[in-house]
Amino acid sequence: MSTSIDLSDYESGGKVDDYHDRLTGLQDRLGHIQTAHIIHKRRAIIVFEGWDAAGKGGIIRRLTADWDPRYFEVWPIAAPTPEELSHHFLWRFWRRLPAQHNIAVFDRSWYGRVLVERVEGFASEAEWQRGYDEINGFEAQQAETGATLIKIFVHVTQKTQDKRLRERIETPWKRWKTGLDDYRNRARRADYLDAMHDMFARTNTEIAPWVVIDGNDKKAARIAALTAIADALEARVPMDPPALDPEVEAAARSAGVIN
């Protein structure tokens, strides 16, 4: 059963104290969590959705800062290729699911079917209406096969989004991050809000709940998102460090590496 979410509840933009200390602690914790996933051959899927300029990329950079790059992948999802369009919309995501002991991070995801494809008319009403059940089934399959699935939505107000879009224009080295799509999407904010609230109402399930992050203060959003992710990952993997192999210990003593 799904439960609804009201995005207006996530607009306070609260500040965070001791940002750098808290961030360092969370990144250390996330490093241990990734190690536990490697040791215990667990897999996890982390999905990020949200407004343009909401801060998803900054959260992802800090999430993965202390992770071993051999055991995670970040998938930036753009418009489907002609090959991908010739298959079911979930096909390209099946191909990117993580193997055992890996974590996959999706910067946008299969929710495009019920967001941008719905709003911009890239999917018919029958297709995006059917998409809710298809997505719920897909996510249930991941959970049933042992994957931890975390869905993060980063929300910002129109005022905050406009401030960040302005910064992208006024700061030369940020201009590559903006384009006409930002303004086409901005012009249809009301339509996107309707689609988002329908998405939450129909896909905020017990198996795969949404976590909404107030993104109006970037630092507070990063701490909130990393905390939610660490809590969810840690709950699904044993966090005891591995025992030292007696043969390795003996070899280390023989080599004089340890006493």
C-alpha cells in the first residue's frame, strides 16, 4: 500500500551545525558500510530524483567520496537512446543493476516514465499510468532478491531553484550545468508538482519508501541525505568487521609485520 507525501512540508531550509565534522563522520561511516557490503556480498540501489539545481550531484559526490571505486557505479540517466527506445522502458535499468557486493547510484531513474515523460508527452497516458504498477513490481523484485533499495527525492522551492539557476549563468565555470531544458521544466512547475504528488501517492510503498530531503540549504540537505542513506544501508548488512584469518596473522608475524 502506498502513502502520499506533501512536498510543501519540506521547505524550511533549516541550517546544520558542525557541518564539516558531521560530514567527515558520515563519510567514515559510509566507508565502513561499503566495506560490509563487499565482505557480505550484498547489493544496494540508491535512486536520486528531484528538481533541476536541487543539489543531487553535490550529495552524490559526498556520498561516494570515501568509497572504493571498484565496487560502486554512478549512473547519470539522460534521455533514452534509439536502442533503448526500442525496448521496454525498464530495460536500460535492468542492464545497470548492481552485482553482488556492489552499490549502484542512479542520478535520475525509471521514475522518468511518470515524471518528465508524462509531463512532456514522451509517453502516452496509457503508458505512464501503467508505469506505476510496472515500477512497483520492478522494485519489489529487487527487494525480493536481496537488494537494498533507497529512494531519495530532493525538493527545493521555486525561489531557491531560481537563485541557483542564476548562479549557473553568472558563474562562468558553472554554465555547462544549465541549458534550455532547465527553463522548459521551470515553466511547467505546476505540472511537475502534480506528477510528483501522484508519483508519491502510488509508489511510496512499504517495500520501497521515498525519503524526501529539504534541499533549500545545501549543507543541511547533504547531512540529511547521507544520514538517511547510511541508516538504511546499515540496517540491511552485518556491521561486524571481519575476523583476522589465522594464516594471514601467522604470515604477518613470520614477516615481522606484527609482533
